[in-house]
Amino acid sequence: MRAEFNHEADKLRRLIMIVKVTALAVLLLMITQACKSSPGVFTPFVKSPASRPVIASGVAGVPTFISDPCVIKDESGYHAFFSVYYVKNKKKGKHWFSYDPANPGDYDMSDCMGGLGYAFSADRGLTWTCRETPLVTTGPEEWQAHAVETANVIKLEDRLLMFYCAQGNRDGKRFTSRYQIGVASLDLGGKSIEEQLLDESVVFAKRKTPLIPIRLDKTHHLNNTQEPSVLLKDGNIELFYIGLSLSKPSEAIGKENRISNMAMYKAVFDTDLNLVSHSADPVLEGVNIIEVHYRDGVYHTFSTKSPPLLVRLFADFHKDEKITHYLSKDGVNWTEEDLILQGGGTGSFDGWGIMAPTVVFEKDQVVLFYTAWEYENRADLPESALRRFGMGRENGDAIHGTLGRAVARLKLEED
């Protein structure tokens, strides 16, 4: 009996050693990839500023919580669209983008909603002027009654089209984490983007039905459609999005409803949003929270990368996510994943993880913006300390969503 026990113990020790070695190998691979650059495209990205976000959050004068940015540019500057929590400001009588911890009585914390916000920058995204009220809010349709988020925006002549994902209700009950892609539009009326969008009375007009309706009858990538990214090519709108296949397609996502597959798909629309074509198969596997560009005959996909499965089993809310990059000439065959940016160390403004890349191509550089997750250990704060607005956790700590920025130099042929 003792010999059998020792044999089993030896097997267990060997198994533990294999797991440790595997985890170490994964860690070393992650470290060696961290400083890679996309070959022939741009130099390694450097955070700028290095130690703080360009849009902070959780205190007076800045958004409550910012995530899922999309940044576009024109001759005036950069235009950022992002997901925000809007809290009812009792003094102003409206849902407000900011929260002042010094005056908590000014807010009705039971009346919050997710919406889509805007900010303008004239200096390549180093400083921003934020709009104070949402461009797009929830409802009234049932499918988008709970939240709208993750905007992606293009300009068509004198109008803006905003694509986003929304979750809502089904048969009067919350349809948790089940997303569909919507679209909203705004006529600029000859005005500049910032002139229109910094006018708090201006809002987008939402389409009443989803652009890509979800399927509930069988396991299919249209069970859940989210994270839209759009570009103009050959006179059409190319929409890339993340499709989730679910084990129980008619139910809310949860522990009993497993995600069986997640990948990027593509649909093509004309400029009146009539469907031209729709891919039945994935165009890129293993990506999430994407942005796709088409430049000089090449597709660029910037994506969010989750930790390896062994680590992810014990991970938490976007923890340790990173940003990757892929190239393709045809939008079907892609280069291998290239890790281009990761979060800072413990205590940094993006130490919890980074995600949701959005990119502006300049003549001389690539400017990358991303959601920067900051972890706040509130056990270290005195009782009298003012508390930032943030995503509370069971242990009383908080996570704050902010906007990070990084730059890389575009490589020239002679480099």
C-alpha cells in the first residue's frame, strides 16, 4: 500500500512540475514577444505619456469611466468616441459624464446608464476637451434597452455613421451579455465634427432595428454580434465584427451558456446600409475587441489578446490583456499574431491590463489609443480619502477605465 501511495505521489509531483515548467515557458514567451514590432510596418510602440493616461477618470471634470475607444482624424484634429457611465446629476437634472467625489450628494447613484461619449484633441491626442452628455443612449427599443457601447465611426461626405453594440431585454427580461450591432447617423450640416459634437444639444439618430440581427434558433456565430469596426473600400462599407457561437443560443450568457467559438467575421454594405455580402466563415480566429484598417493595399487588424487558457481560468475582468497586430493583403490570409503593447507593472495606470486598440495613421507615425485598466487597492486608503468613481469589486477595491496612448514610427522602404 505504501509503495502504491509513493508511486501516486511521484506521479502527482511530476504533474505539478510539468504544469510549472509549462507556465514558465508561457511566461518567457510572453516576455520575449513583448518588445517585438510588426516587421516592415512600424517600430516598437512607446507609451506617450509613459506614466499616465491622456484621459483620466473617476473624478470631477473627466469621465466617470472610459473604455472601448475609437479615434478618427480630420484636418481639425482627433475625434474620440468611447463608452461611458452617465450618472444622474440632481443639480443639473440630466445624466452627466463626470462624478465629483467631494460632492456625492449631487448624484443619484441608482440612476446610471451606459452611453457613448465624445472628446476632441487638436494635438494628436495629448490633451482633450470632453463632451458632457451622451451622443447615443439606450432604448427605447427592447434589443438596446440596457446598454450601448463600443462605438466605431466613419465619415461619409457630410454625415457621420456610428456603429455600436447594444444589449437589452427579451420578453421584458434582461438578456444579459447578448449583444447586437446597431447604427446611428448624424448630418453635420456643413459644420465641422467638433463644432457639431461639442454642442450638447446635438445627438445621433439611431436605427430602430439591429444592423445584423442575432440568431436564436441554433448554435451560430450570429448568436452574439459585437465590437464593430468599419472602413470604406471600393465604394462600400466593410464591417468587421466579433461573432460568438453559444451552446444555448436562446439564453443569456452565463455559467450555463458556454461560448463555443469566438472569431472575426465580415459583412459588406453599400452606403445606404443595404447588405451586399456576408461571410459565413471566420476571416480571423483568436481575436477580440478589434479595429481594422485598410492602408496601401494591406489590411491591419489591431486586437485584444487574453491570457493563455491556463492563466485565464483564474483571471478576472480583462486582467493581463494585451494588444496584438495582424496583416493581410486579401482580408482572409493573415500573418501570425504580433504582440505590440502590454500593460505596465503593479501600481501603473494600466497595470491591470490593456484592451480595445484604436489607431490613427499619420505620415510619420502611428498613434495608438487603448483602454487602460488601473487597479486601486482601497485597503491602503484612509477612511477619509475621497473615492474615485470606479468599478467596485467584492473585496472593496476598484478598477478604473482610462485612455492610454502610445506611438510608433512608420518604417520607410529604406529603413
